[in-house]
Amino acid sequence: MAEPDTRSSSGSSSEGSRYHPEAIEAAWQLRWQEQGLHRTPETDGGDEASGSGDDTFYALSMFPYPSGNLHMGHVRNYVITDVIARVQRLRGRRVLHPMGWDAFGLPAENAAIERGVDPGDWTDANIAQMRSQLQRLGLSIDWDREVATCHADYYRWTQWLFLQFHEAGLAYRKEATVNWDPIDQTVLANEQVDGEGRSWRSGAKVEKRQLRQWFLRITDYAEALLDDLDQLDGWPERVRTMQSNWIGRSVGAQLHFPILPAAGAASATAGGAADAADSDHSITVFTTRPDTVYGVSYLVLAPEHPLVARLTAPEQRLAVEAFCDLVSDQSELERTAEDQPKRGVPLGTSVRNPFNGEAIPLWIADYVLADYGSGAVMGVPAHDQRDFVFARQYELPVKRVIVPEGAQEQAYDGGAWTAGGRLVHSGPFDGLEAAEARAGIVALAEERGWGEGKVSYRLRDWLISRQRYWGCPIPMIHCGSCGVVPVPAEQLPVELPRDLAFSGKGGSPLTQLESWVNVACPSCGQPARRETDTMDTFICSSWYYLRYSDPHNTQLPFERAAADRWMPVDQYVGGIEHAILHLLYSRFFTKVLRDRGLLSFDEPFQRLLTQGMVQAITYKNPQTGKYVAPADVADPSDPRDPIDGERLDTFFEKMSKSKGNGVDPAVVINRYGADTARMFILFKAPPEKDLEWDDADVEGQFRFLQRLWRLVDGAVARGLRLNHAGGPGTPPEAVNPAEQALRRAVHGAITAIDDDLAPGHYQFNTAVSELMKLSNAMGPQLETAGEAVAIEALGALVILLAPFAPHLAEELWDRLGGDGSVHSQRWPVADPSALIQDTVPLVIQVKGKVRGQLEVPADADAATLERLALESDIALKWLEGQAPRRVIVVPGKLVNLVP
């Protein structure tokens, strides 16, 4: 099948043939495509139609953004998943192994602005280029199921799913703070703002503004998302912890502080009855420490809180407005950083503490955020360090209401006491332990209408609006008579217009296209306007794994039976950087669609593997901070900057263009072949650990594949064929010790590699090591073994190799006369009888030094081992006729003779 100069199937060449991966790999990739070898098997409509999926396996890599360039991080991700998929096929499972493109987003819009191209054309060209690069790796992907989130046949269903959320009351609009570029006059996503709070486009300091935005109520599922993490025992503990912390459950109380009237204050409504709990008459706060409520000395609102303007006294209005303008220039990170000073301004009005009747001043401060909790917190400086610093700065009262157990109140004179203790100055709760007092205070609040116990979450509703063009249009219409109206499902997709002019200024170009914006209201027929916001690209990637189960469906995003048949994903592979948002949003989507009757499972990904980064040697000038490309370093043993001669810092760091340390996968494949690149990626490090690139190790894997080629070449020259003597899988009779040793090596390798490839415990590096050990063992033994034993060994070796180096394995299988494709065979099963050893090596030590070894019966007891050791030539030589004073026997391992 391969090119004539790469093989000698007749075995007539005395010198044998040579391994030329470039010809072998291209030829086999074409053959596999013609055969449809990687197409997902059709189901027979039996139990699978009801969703049992017992013989199915879904292997999935996180799909990439089509940047146009494949990097080594991609290679590692997709090769890992490919090995998993190939092993499962060989084990007889029906495998779904698809690929697609997370193709909406900012980079395409940047390209449109910088290059003057259509974002869709730029994206499609990149997809074609990256697809070609991926195919060179020999990945067993079913390309017939390929999806791209930017194509209308996909985002039609993204819009349909949005309507499902809207119908369920989970999609809504509200005022939200956004990033505003004052020069370009446009809204920026968070990723468009640099670490200094400046616009990536204009460099202007970004401002905060309020706009009406679309949200999804992910907080409705906060409890389920947190509790169901316990189901995900196939996920790394680190990822589950990250998600748990992000959701952030807090148990406490929601307390209502009545607003007190103030002369001239815009908010002086009904005077704030003590038991009022509505937002016109009270301010609601959430606290995890209701036991400290008697120590509240001020209440703090976020500067963006909607009540700030109403609650500001006239004499404070200028100061408050100036402070709000100042805070609007700060990022959230700056405002909440522990090492930043806490700043605030009083509003000049007060609320009443319903528990003790005290008037409490209202403040605004930069460390309180509008979209955390209720945007209001109670200041308890004696028992919160941040509040303590703030109170000292502005000379606010510090009232102790908890003291350490056994301490005298007057002896407690430190800063904030944040631990437990007993209550003081807390009315009927004096003397109670803090935890006990919490329950009593919450009960009193509920009885009097001052508040209620509440579980709160750090998780906030998902803001999905983006004021950008290159995204999925939100299928809603704004009508002056009917309000916000969904686009009818039968009118989907709402397609993006193409061939627009991009300037990067003035907001989304969709707002300028009147022919697209102006439509008739689907409810009343009156003139209306389309929603011009597009969706966060995380929406598109939150359900793509479901579309792969039924990618050609034109009536629904997927049939429930098809999704239930393949889902949940058996093995998901991707970077740790997606541990929170993408995985959390995908879990949220799955639960909502389950509740809508579209699915019957709770979680999308059964097992998760987060592969480590690919790192390379990196050089950096410590004086200038600039990176120097390895190619520009003349002497790696004494690395110097080629410009100023400064000695460079040397370390391993993630490959990137900015550091000049990237390795182009195409260069490696062109020189060594895809199989070598795959083998190195798998062998160099365990999959979850970072991998340090080393050209010498790449060369080492290439030499190993060459040795395998020569091994099989010699077998072919001997006339060995897999279709002789029953082929692999028929246990041959080993008739001599050499054949027994060969079978033991083969079946020991099968057993070890089975362990290395057990789902959820993948250790590809040690599996490759076992292949290397097996080939070393076969080298000297294959020539003397009988035909049946040799054929069994060769067949097992090539099948075991197939998931790792698929092209070479296919070629070797073909050269050995194997039937069909090696990738359609059955995974070898270890023969326990072959692992039984009649004899084992016994090390002989004299005075603790190894002097030789014996072959002894495997079942010999300690007395027999001592006798055999003493009778051996080794003992006669090194003991020189003397009887040992002591004999130490370790059964099955060694005998130490001490003269």
C-alpha cells in the first residue's frame, strides 16, 4: 500500500527497507478517508434507542478557536483524546470522536478591522487550514459530524435554546455596569480591558456605565451545581474545588434596616417603620455573621447601588457624585484588592438597626460591589478587619459584641476579633456562644419581620450580552406596543448580515444597519427593532457536545434519544483554564435542558482530564525584561543576549509567540512524522503534568519507531505472516524456555498497558515505556522462537502500538499480512498462564555486594534457596571455602551470605 521505497513486502531485499514516515502517513490517511474508517458506527435501534448506550464511548476534546495555527498545546490535547478513542474501538466499543470550532468571538472582529476582511471569510479560511493540520496528525475523528458555531445551521439552534431559557423565565434584561471606551464610544467586554483598566483599542482609561443587558439566571441552579459536584468523582479534585469556590455558598441571614427620614433627603419616604422590608422603606443586607448585628456602627452601599441618589442628603450630593466618578475609573480587582486603601463618603442619611433601635449612618465605599449580594453590607468594625480599618480611617464607632471565651471584656483590646466567643452588649443574647446566638437572632428576625435566614451564593447571574458583531444574534425584538418579543422559532435563524464595514468605533455595526434592525413585530405587526446585542461565545460552547450526537438534524438541535444514547461524555479532555466558566456553564445548560424535557441526564461530562501545558526552554534578559528566541542564542551553555551581551535567565515556560519559544508542529511532523510527534507528546510526561519540550527526546522516539520498523522488517524477511498459524489471538504452545520468556514478556506488557490505559487513570508515558521494553525483549528472542509464538508476539506488539503510532502500526500490520485494518482488530487479552514463571532469578550477595544470580524454582522455600545459594559456584568462589556466619534470605529475590 505504501510507496515502493518504504517497504519490501516480499522480504527479498537483504538490506531491508527503510522507514519513511512522510510517504506512509499521507498514504494511510487517504486510505482511511476512502474507507470511512473513523465514521461513527450507526446504531441498530435496539436498546441504544432507549438510551442505554452500554457499548458506546464518547471521547471529546474541548474544541478550539480557529486561529489558523495549530500549536503544541493543541497537539497534546487531541492526541491524548485520540489514543483514548482508538483504544476503546479496539475494545469493541462504538466510539463517537468528533471535532468542531468555537468560531465566534473577538479575534475575527479584530481581523476585520485590521485586515479589511469579512470575519466569516477569515474564520472559514482558518478552519480549513487547521482542519488540514489536524488531519496530518492521523486523528481518528469523524469529520462528518464537524460543527462550527459561526455557521447558521449551528447558531439557529443556539437561538432556539435561548428561547427555551426565555420561556422558562431564565433569560431576562436588567441594568448592568459595562466597560465604556470614551474615545471609540463603544462598550468593551472584560477581555478587551487590560490589567491597568485601559481599552485594548484606543488605550483610553475605561469608564463604567449602566446599560440594559441580557442575563441568564444561573443563580437559580447554584445549589444544584454545587451539590452535584459530589457526583463527579471522575473529575480532578482541584477542578471540583475551583468550581465550589466560584459558586461560593454562604449560610447566613438577610436583614432589613429601615430607612430613617432626613430633612431634604430625596429618599425620605414613609419614615421607615421598624418592620418594613420593602426596598422603598428599608435596605437589605446579607451577612454570614448575624451574631454581630448588635455591633453594627454603619451601613455601606456600593457606589452604583440604585438607592444612592435617593438617599444622598443635599449637602453631600457633590461629594457623593465626585466619589462615584472616581470609583467608576477603577476595575473590580482594584476596588477589592486587600492591599488597597478603603475609601468612602457618607450619604448624610441613616437607617435604624431594628434589633437595638440605634440610628446607623449610611456610607458608600469602593470595596462594596453592586452585583455582589444586595450591594449593601453592614459595617461591624470590631469583628471584621476590613471594617475595622475603614472605621479607624473615618473615626466611626467600634462596638465590641463578642469576646473570646474566658476573656474579660476590658482585656480585649486588639483589632477586629473574627473568631467565636460569647456575646456582650447584645440584649437578650448576652452570654450566649456566638454559634448559638446566630440561630436565636435569625429566629427573632423572622418573628418580627426584620429578616430571615438565607443561603447566599457568590455566583452571579450570567451576563451574556455583547455589543459586538461577530457573535450569535439574540433572537428578540423590541416593540413599542408589545415590549420585548421573542422571534418565533419557525423564523430562526436570525442571521448575521455579511459584508459590513468595520471601523472598531461607535459600537456594533449591527446598530447602524437599519435594513437589518427594522422589522415588524411578530405579535402585532407594527414597526419594531431587532435586539442588536449578540451572545457571549460561552453560550455557543455550552451545548456543542450535544449537537455532535445528532449534527444533521434540521428539526431540532438534537433528538433526545440520540443525546441520551451517547451522553454523558465518557472522557472529556482540555486545559485547566476552562475549569470554571466553560465547565460550569455547560453543567448549567445540561440541567436546564433536562428540566425542559430535552435530556434525561444531570451532568454532561463523566470523566475529565485536564492536560498540562507544553513548555519549552525560554531565555529572558533580566535587565531589559525582553525575551530572546532560542534560535538567537549562540551558546546555550552560556546564553547571552545577541544585542547587549547580557547573560540571560534560562527557564522552562509555556510556549508562546511573545516569548519566541514556540515549536511549530508542522516542522516536527515534516522532519520526523506525525507518529514521532505523537509518541513524544505521550511519552515525555504524565498527561496531567506540564511537558518540557526536548529535541533530543523527540529524536529518541524517532529512533524507537525505526527499531520497530527493523524488527518487523526482519520478521517479514523470515517469511512470517499474521495469516499463518491462526494469526494473533490463538494461544500457541510454548515449547522451550526462550518461547516461554517471549510469551511472558508479551502478556506482561498487555497487562501493564491495560493498567496504564484504564479509564480515569491514564498513564500514556508508562504505556509507551512498556512498548519499548517489549520491543527490546522481542529483539533477541523473536529469531529463535517458533512461528506460532513469533506471530502472536508480532500481532500483539502492532495492535498495542496502534493507538499511539497509528500510521506505522497500520503499515507494519499490512507488511505482516494482517487481515483488514489494524484499527479494526480486537485489543489483546492477557493470557494468565503465560505469566506463570517456573523459575525466577535469585540475586546472590556476599558481604552485601552482588556477586551473581541463579535461576531457581519459582516456588522454592527459604531453606531451598539457602541450600542452592551455598552450593553455587558463586558461593564457592567468594566464600573461599569458609562457612558463612549468617545467611539472609529474601524469598524470590536474593540471598545474602555474610562470612
